[in-house]
Amino acid sequence: MEITNNLLASLTGPAITFEPPPGRRTSRQISGMDTLIVRRIEARNPHLTHGFVDSQGTPLAHLVIGRDAGEVVQRVPFSRRAGTAESFNRGAITIGLINPGSLVMPVMHRGRFERMNAAAPGEYLSAFAEFGNRFRWWATYPQVQLDLLSEIALTLIDHFGLKAVRAYDQLRPLSLNPGPSFPRYLFFEALKAARPNLDVELRVLEKTAEVIQLRHRPAEAAPFIAPQSVQAGVLVVNVGEEPGWSLVEVVDAGQNGPETVAGSAVRWLKGWVKSASITIGDARPVVRDQLLTTEDGRKYTFIQAHLKNFNNRPGSNRPRYLLMHFTTGTQVNQAINTFTNADEGTSIHLIIGRDGRVIQMVPFDRAAFHAGTSFWEKQSGLNAFTIGIELDNAGFLRRTRDGLHWQRKGVIIPEERTAAARHPKDFREKQWERFPQQQVDAAFAVARALVAAFGLEDIIGHDQVNFLNRLDPGPLFEPHMREFRQAIYGRPDARIEGFRAAPPEGVDRIDFYVNREGRKPITNHPVVQGAGATKGKLVRVFEQTNPWWRIKLKSGTRAEGWMDRANIRVLTEVTKIDRDNAVLFQILSGRDAGPPATIHPDGRLPAGTQMRLQKVSGDMALVVARIGAEPLVRDAEGWVRCVDIEAV
């Protein structure tokens, strides 16, 4: 390959023709050329790409390579801009690969997909795109096409001194182009090996733990991508997952030849393998520039959460703790789609898949919105003081209608991947999804790196800090957190300051009040004087917060306030006060808004009850108390008077 007068020429290879757009004006001059971009062109062949232009009529690529690598068409001289990526056009050369992309037609005819009649058996892959929300069939890129792409890319890099190579969807993530069937990390690895100073994204490498064969989709009955098997100990890049399966790109195949891929030196292998057949390898994560990377500079996947879902101000997060979650999902992509959706209002720093794949979504010095209304050891608002990790896990499970299987959101979880356990907040056992060892190993490696980088004080669960309505990471991960703490801090338990109930002399119990969103209860809530809330009065109900209802009398004083639900009777057509001496409490505003204080359903706490402190507000303390007696002990959160407790 050579370049003459800004046109590509081949001395012995494929036919290269120059076909500028007919009747189009010349595009602007390239300035500061430094990047090579690779994208997909959904045409039948390179000669039928005249309609693939931007709004100004500029072709989307300088070069277009056919699927059989027999023809290359140049549409724009390298000195002029292509129209592929707006602000990147001024300094980029773009190569287009002929590929039909997503095979959207579900009907197959004689083993071939209908769309453009372009993908025969062995020429497609089932996968999620990183920003996609559906599992689709994608046409693969033939080996000869990828070989020619690499040769042309190196020619352009050397001739023009290009510094970086990008796939189009790295610049425009929602484009799904060139798509998940393009082995981008193998392409980047090959270019980096040939040109070590080139700026490409290198992902963390894993290893095959046994001899494997790659399949078209994540199923035992799926056909093989290639007849050759891949030996144990081969480096791979893990780029996707389905329960029990991983989508990998085989890095060693093109470099080490037959000893790596048995039978022949097959290149560009990408397909599905059992997750248990790969390991996280020797990569040790470290933190650099607020992102997770490896010691040798390889990157973990970074997909930024929507800007509405986290605080993008540097320094908005001052990490003190590592906060563990589970997603309640069955695929990593479900969590990614949640955190990239502006309507969700939530985000996370890291996601760890069942196969150990790590994805970062928020830099560590930015506050992700993951902790909610949260408290820990007198610290509240933990979004600003924690790094959050979501472990992709279904959480607690329910039986299917036939009672034969465990499921979460309609997805069956095999029995061998579940276990029964009792959450500390509950007296009853539930069935939970287990955490695979690859996921646990990856979580530990990441936790160790984060503690080293930020001096984190502890590793705690979301269910410990957001007590009212969170169960993650659940009872099956608690033993792993104890192991993490033992290995990192030399202690298995979270570090807390212990307290106990200490009622006044002559009293054996202390008051224990319900917690409502962390607001201090008003134990002397004022009443509505002269309300006339007598038995039989008709009322209108505005709000129900068990056991308090916010009501308004329909006659008389028409007073409005809070009343205990036990004093109200709901009939078919009317609602009325049904007891004598019912009390109507005032509606307060500001920090005191809400119903009167309510004694906790667990009742008053006996003397000596063990507890930990969540936060202090004036003369009241929010605590988590140990309720019951061994072996049936659970935790309950509520408010107590500060004078009624003492440090242990």
C-alpha cells in the first residue's frame, strides 16, 4: 500500500478506485490531522455508497472496504474532510466497512437472514451493543476484510503520523456503529503491537481457564463461530455477558498461531463462552485520574451515566466508605440503561458483572446518586462520602406460577445458582441469587485498590445505610464483605460505636419511634384546639401515612390536621370519625412537616438492647437496634431519646 496525491494505491492487493461524489462541492480542507475513525457502511458493496452522506452532501468515509476485501473505493481525498463525526471531521480520516449491521428481520429463509440477503450461517453474532437495549443479531466482519483494514490503517498511520484510532461509537455512543460484532479491541491490540505509541483504548485482559470453543449466541445448542478450539491460558477481552455466558475477543489468536488456536492461526475470533471458562487473570486495578485502570495502563470500560444522574462537579464526592449494592437485574445492560436514562435520577461509580467484568460510570471524585436517604455513624447524605459498586445480581427471588423455578422479573434463575438465607431485617428466610466466584474476586480486587487509593474507612452495604427500603447487597454477600474487611483491615466486622438502651431507674424500657425519611419525630406534637372533631363528623382524606391520616372536617370548623386511622371509619360513600375523644393534631411545616411521632411496631425497647447510632438531631438519636433473641434476631431502625441510651 502507498499514498500518492492523497489517494490510496495498491501495488499488488485489491482494486482501489477513486469515486468522488457526483455533482457535489468539494469538502473543506482537513486541519490538524491526528485520528483514524472506523465505522460501518450499510451498503451492498463499496460502489453503492453514493447515498451515504451527511447533511452537507459529504461522504461519510474517505475509504470504503468491501466485505470480501476485493474492492476498495475512495470517496474523498485524504486532504479533505469526510462527514462522519461532525466536530471530529476536521482532523480525522474515516474508513468505512461494508456490513449490513443489525439483522433486524427475524424471519430466516433457507438459513439466511432476509435483510439484504447478506448473512449466511457462520456470518452473524447475537449480542447487546453497549448502549443498546435489545439482544440482536449482527452480521460479523469477515477475516479478509479485517486483515485489509489493519493493513490500510497502518499505512495511513505511518504516512500521516496519526496519533489515535477510534471506533465511531466511541465518539457517538448511541450510534451502535460499527456494532458489537466488530472486534474493536483485537483491532486496537494489533495496532498497538505494531505501533506502541499509538493512542488506542486497551481493555483489561482475562484468561481462558480451559480449552474453549466460541459460539454465535449464549446457548449450548448454538453453532460454533469457528471449528478451531482456543487453548487454556489464552488472553481474551471480556466485552459482554448473559447469565452464565461471556462475550469475548481472543487476543492471542493472530499473534501466536496454531499453538493458541488449535488447527490454524485464525484471527479476529469473537464469540460466546461459558463464564466459568475465563478468569480475571493477573490484572491489578489501580486508580489514576479518578478512573479505574490497571498497573500497565489498560482501561476498564467507562460508560458515563447521564449528567442528570450524578453531580459532575469535581470534588463533590469526598470518599470515606465503599458502599456495596446489587442491581436486582439479570443483565449488566439493564443497569447501564438505567444509569444512562435521564428519567431515572440514579447512578453508580462501578458495575461488576457476574463474569467479573468491571464498568465505570462516574469518576470517583464526583458524587453518584446511589445511597439515597442514608446514614452511617453520625454521617448523613452518603452520596457525597462513598464510592458505590453495583454487583449485577437478581437479589431475592420468587417462585414461578407453577412453583417449579425461581425467577426475577420473569427470568428463570437456575436452582444451583440460588441459596436460602435470612436478611438481618427479617425473621424469615428468602431465596437469593448467589454471587459467582469471578464476580467476588473482581469485587475484592477493586475494593482493595479503592481502599489503597482513597484511604476508605470501611466497606458497608446499602442495606446498612439506607435502612428503610433497601436489602442490597443481601445476606449472601455479607460473608464476602467480612472476608474483604479481614483481608484489607484485619477485622471482619464493620467498625461502629456500640450503644445500648439505658432507661431511667425504675423503668425497664425506652420509647422507640418510627423513622420517616430521617426526620426527627415530634413527640409533643401540638393539637388543633376547638376542632370539633366529634364522633360522626364527615371528613375528607388527603394523605395516608400509616397509622396517621391527614384529614379535613367537611362541616363546622372545617379544621384540617392529622388523626390516627383507628379513629376513622370508611364507608361506601362517606368517611367519618367513628370514636369519641378523637384527637386532631396540627399540620406543621418546614423541618417539622409530617405526622406525629409513632411508636415503632416492634414496641418499646427493653433495657440493654444493643444498637448502633445513625445520626443525632437535638435531643433525639436515629439508631439501628437488635430486636428479638437468638437465633431469631433482626435489625430495626427508629428514633430514641439521647438520654435513654449509653455507649457500650
